[in-house]
Amino acid sequence: MKARIYKSTGSWYVAKAETGKMYNARIKGVFKIGGLTSTNPIAVGDEVDMQIEDVLEESAMIDTICDRKNYVARVSPHNKHQHHIIAANLDQSLLFATLKDPKTSQGFIDRFLISCEAYHIPAIIVFNKSDLYKQKELDHFAHLQKIYSSIGYQVMLCSVEKNSGVQEIAALLEGKTTLLSGHSGVGKSTFINAVFPTLQLRTQEVSGWSGKGMHTTTFAEMFDLPTTGAIIDTPGIRELGLVDISKQELAHYFPEMRAQMVNCHFNNCMHIEEPGCAVKQALEEGKIAADRYVSYLNILTTMDAAH
């Protein structure tokens, strides 16, 4: 029987069968998918084939994972040599960010966008808590909106607390499977509760001593929307380590650099010191934002350390 994974707790999965019935499912033996060493062989959003073991107990055994359309992965928080697949078979991703309480760094935003670019998943950036923003933050938002909009990303501003901009974001979720992500404390669960009160997700305040959010969601979980579509809520991510991306490939996942690099003098140009670099030329002409280029260099440096 075909089913879709709605929740993964590491050893057990909650799977929704074609009939609409939910089952507690486990996997048979060890799964290896295409040589991928991942800490979780099955992810939320995966389509699987399973055998019903006990109808009354609502238990099942998963024997096959169907091919994935795409997935988003990160470095495993427990083992930097392994993947952790956050979710699979997505139509889009929605990153919740904040410019205050807690502040989301541009480096984190860029790493998230790179992960989405690598797997061809359209990304939307939502800046929440606009009710807390003073002029300084509003100016910074305008600056970021200009940068990201110009390279093709949709950027939105909202205050879940004041119910401003919330319905516009909810409208983007209709009929799609959307990954919701962001640091803990940025208002992701509060947004879900505001738009879909029947889900009653737990929320937690930002911890005052560190300015970082407290972790409330432990595992990714998918929820059907009241109309059509589904959302996948993820644990608050503190760090987002990139996986399976080489230093040579990195620039390909910056759309504005990808558009220029065909004109570089060397086809293996790293866009740092090489002569005839079209990316550096575009940077000087203001076609590439300095912030984004700095992000590229910073990420490249951390990859140097990792490889």
C-alpha cells in the first residue's frame, strides 16, 4: 500500500495511507538509498510502500521508499560526516527570519537559500516581528528586500503578533507542500497556530539570557492544511551545515553569480583573485550585492576548514 510519511521519530514513523488512515510504521532492516549515508533513511514527505501488519493496532512495515523529487539536507547535528535529511518531495520552502529578538544573520539566510538552490526548491523569505522594528530595522529590511528580490526571491514582511501580512503568507501555502524553517524563536509555530488554530502547536518564548529561541519541535512533522496542501514544520535550526556541495560548485548556487560566471576568463574561476573574472567585474559595477559576495567568501572559508 502506498503511503506518505508525516512524522519521523528516528525509529518509528507516522505514515498516512492512500485511504487517509494513519499508521505507526517501522522499517525493515537497514535502508541504503543511492549510496547516501544519512542519519535518517526515511524523511518526512517521503512516499513509501508499506505492508499493513495489524489493522487494529494500526501498525505497518515499510519495505520500499519511492524515488524522491527533491529533498533538503543539512550536516547531521551529531556527526559532521553524515547527512540529516530535513524533508523530501517539496514544492517550496519558507524561511522565517527576524531582524530582532532573535536576529537572523544574513549568513544563515544565504546558507538556507543555497541548500534550496542545490535541490531546485523555490524559497520565500518571511521577516516576522515587524511590530518590534524601529527605523534602523526597517531600513535594514528594505536593504535586504532589494538584494533578494533582485535575484528572484520573494521577500515578505509580517507581524504574526499583530496579524499583519499573515493571510498573504497563508495564501502562498495553498495546494503546495511547503517546508517551514528558521531559528527557534522566530515565530514559526505562532504563525502556524494563527493561521491553522486546530493544529495547536507548542510555542516557546525566546530565552532571555542568550537571545536564542528555545527548542520546541524535536522532529519534523507534516500537517495537512484545512483546504489543500501541507506544511512541514521543522525543529528550530541553529546552524545549517551545507552537505554535498564542493567549493568549486558553491558559486553556482548564487543565482546572480551563476548569471555572470559564464563570462569568466577561466572556466574553473573561484571569483576571488583570478584575472578576467566576470563576477568580480559585476560586483564592481553594483550588479552583485557586496553583502552576498561577502557571504560567498565566508562560506567558502568554512568549507576550506571542512574539506
